[in-house]
Amino acid sequence: MFKKILWLLFVTCNLLLAAESNATKLEDAIKTDAIRQKITAIDESIKDNLWFKRYGNYLSYQKLIEELSTVDAEIKKFKNTKDKVALEKYEKLVSKQESLEKQIELLQEFKNSPFSKMVESIELESYPKITNPLAIISALSYVKKIKQDSMDYRARIDRLDFLVGKLKEKLALLEEIYQIEPIITNEDMVYEAQKELNAFIAAQEIASTSYSLHVKKVEEATIRVTQDITLQMKRAFNIGIFIVVVIVFTLLLKFVAKRYIKDNDRFYTANKIINFVNVTLIILILLFSYIENVSYLVTVLGFASAGIAIAMKDWFMSILGWMVIIFGGSFHVGDRIKVQKDGLLYVGDIIDISLLRMTLFEDVTISTYRDNRRAGRVIFVPNNYVFTSLISNYTHGTIRTVWDGIDVFITFDSNHKKAVYLAREITKKYSKGYTDIARKQLNLLRNQYSLKNTNVEPRIFSFVEPQGFCISSWYMTNSYATLTLRSTISSEIIDAFNQEPDITIAYHTQNINIGSQKKRMPNFETPKSPDEKSLF
């Protein structure tokens, strides 16, 4: 009876122990499953990490190397075989060998280290030299770029830090599973996880050191560029002050010129010269401020100018002509000039003198009346014409009057003395004002030129011409309105001659002989006037 009781107690204890063991195993299984879910979540969170992918490529490269080594060993076994089955296997091994070699070639950058390109410090570009204000833009762009590269590098290391943290969590979870189930599989998983973590920790240490060096380089480059930008801005500010001073001085010169130069044409010329000098000074200031090797520039320009002078000969001649016009004083804006080109005459007023040409506005003149039959055109005359062509100036210096003449023909039997007298009186009457003006102008011009004959009174000449007796009247008139006085005096002379019975105006006549011509003996009668019209 006692043995039965002991046996029942033993069975009961075993059942209790078995139940407790099953309960423990169930609890461990549940706990292990929860841990494995956490590991799966960690794997999911790091699968797209760039560092993790590169490490995976490194492992793939190592695996391919081992597999290729195995294939090479197998190929050596079947190299000299003649068995058909062995040959087929040999061909498969050779094909696999070629495939493995191509894959290894693609992963060649992972041969030594999976993180060689990820952890190395970013080489900074040489920072730009800031020699002018425009270079400040590129310098700021450079600073922005290196700072952005530094931020990208920092983000890359942050991803590595995140990966290391997750791998540490994974390793802790695997060790916990190994403690629950101390089997070889779990031990191998812990070993692989520890090995993987050690690789990333080593990369983390190298990357942190490289980043520290990179940050120092970025800070140094930023400081140097910032200092250069500050220096260049101060330099630009000083140059700006010089330019402002030049502009203010130019404005003062213009004010003085406007106040003391009463002649509008001379003020226009003075204003042009002041503007030219102003622009030239500003250009020289900028050139000498921002060109480091001025002697080199002068040498280059010296060689270049020879070829440019040949290719652009007319331009250089026009620029030289502009200097002669401006500083020689032969022509001014407002002067009336006459230019001849290809047999055509152009008379107009200068409305502008630029670096390459003079601009004329064509007026109605005697040349327009006789030759061109049109006016009002804007004519551009190259400045080099002052060296190659004859240019007449109707209003040079103080002169504002010119000589103009009218020819009237009378018959040979007319009272030519009376005609000369009438022409002189009419010419004097209508040109008196211009005669007085011309006298004063020529007296002023004596200070500049040696004038021998300054007689400006109207001049009447008489000549014997085939058409008749020519009464040529010359007088002073306005350079800008010669046709007006010519029209007035012409009308008055014709009216005066027509009122005189002993003065006959001659004009072109023609003799017409009708019928047969007979040979006649020459007679010595007094010939009739050629102006008489004979009809037979």
C-alpha cells in the first residue's frame, strides 16, 4: 500500500513538472516570437539604408569570390576529361565561371572595403579668387556649395548612426533569443550580427574623423572667402567714391560751361568733351583697379592693336578725325557745311558729332535747287573725310555770312552803265544789314587768321558774254538763308530793268532761215544784235 502511495506521488510530481515545463516553453515561444517580430521590424527599417546596401554588396562580392574559387577548382577536375557527361558538366561550369566573373567585375569597387567612398573626406574645390565685384557672386555660390556638401556629408553620417543604433538593438534581441534558446543556429546569428555591427562601428569611427576634418576645412575656406569678399566690397566702395567724385566734378564743369559759354554750339561741343573725358576717366579707374598686371595688358593691346588697326582702318581714321574736329575747332555742331561725294553735293547743318561720324540735316539751298532737287535728308559723314575730302564750312568761327551772286544779261545795245548803277543800288539796299554783320565778323576773325581783303561792300561786275552783256551782282547774305535774299534782289533787279526803256533783258534766241539759201556776197553792214530774232 505504501509503495502505491509513493508511486502515485512520483507520477503526480512528474505530471506537475511536465505541465510547468510546457508552460515555460509556451511562454518562451511567445516571447521569442515577439522578439523575432521586433527583429523583422528593424530589418524592414534598415533595408533601404545606403550603408546597409553597400555592405550587402560587399558580402555579395565576397560570396561570389568564394563561389568562383569553388567553380575554378571543379573546372580543373574536368579539364582533361573526355566523358560526355563530364564534358556537359564542364561546359556548365565554364558558363557559370564567366557569369561569376562578370558579376565580380560589376562589384569591383567593393573589393577591399564596402565604405571606402562613403567615409572618405570630401575634397573641397579650390576657392575662387575674388578680384572684382562680379566675382563675389561666384564666391557666395562657392560658399553655399561647400556648406551644402557638408550638410549632405552630415546627413550621410546620421544615416550611419541610425543604422548602428538599429544593429545594436538587433544584436541585443538576438542575444536575448540565444539566452532563451541556446542553440547553434541562434549562436551563429549572434556571431553574424556582431560581425556586421563591428564593421559599421569601424566605418562610423572613420566617418566621424573624416567629417571633423571636413568641417574644419569648410570653416577655413568660408572664413577666407568671407574675408576676400569683405576686402573686395571695401575696395569697390572706395572705387565707387572715386567715380562719384569724378561725376560730381563733371557736373560742376557742365554747370560752369553752361553759365559762362553763351554760344549754344560751343556749349554743345564743350558738353561732349566733358562727357568723353568723364567716361574715359571712369574706364581708366576701373581698368587700373581690377587689372593686376597692367604691363601685360599694355603688351597684349600693343600686339592686338596692330591687327585691329589694319582690319578697322576706317574706324581708327574716323576716331582720329573726331579728335581733329573736336580739338581743332574746324567744325562745330550747328555749322553749315558742304560735302561732295561721287560728284553729288550735300549741304546741311551739323546736328551731331559722334566718335565715328558727323550727322547733317540737309536744307534747301542753291545746290538743292540746281542739282539735288530734294532736301530734308539726314546725312551721315564719316569723320575720316576731314583727311580725304574737301569739306566747306559756311559758318566757320564767327562767320555767319557768305558771298552770293546774281547774273542778269542785257542786250549789247542797252544802257549798261545805268544797269550797273541800278543793280548796285538795289543790292546795297537789301544786303546792307548783312554787310554790317559781315564786317564785324571779319574783324573778329583777324585775331585768328591773316585776312588781307576785308571789303564786304556789294560788288557789281560787268562782262561781255556770247549771250549778251552780263551784270554780275555780289553781296553778303545769311549763310543759312541764301535763297531768300537772292529771290528778293533778283525780283527787284528785273522790275527795275523792265521799267527802263533803254535797258533790254537778253535771253537765249534762235535764228530760223526758211527757203533756199542763195550765195550772197558778204556785205559790211553793221551786224544786228545777236539777241534780235530774224525770220526769213
